[in-house]
Amino acid sequence: MPEITVSDSLYRQLVDASGGDELDETMWRMVHKYQRGNSPGE
């Protein structure tokens, strides 16, 4: 899996958004929502 580097500020926002869930799981949910919101016709 590729490594992504983010600022400390963004990392803290992601951890807060995870609400205690696993950070990887949170990231996949965000990717899924982004894909659904940017796919015409769905």
C-alpha cells in the first residue's frame, strides 16, 4: 500500500473524524463516500 504523508493538523482532524474507529477504516469510508458523490448516474 502506498504511503501518504499529511500535516500534523490534517492527521489530528482525521483522528477526530474517526471517532475512535480504526483510522484505515475511516479513510476507506471517506473514499467510498467521495466516489459515490462523484459518480454521475448513481
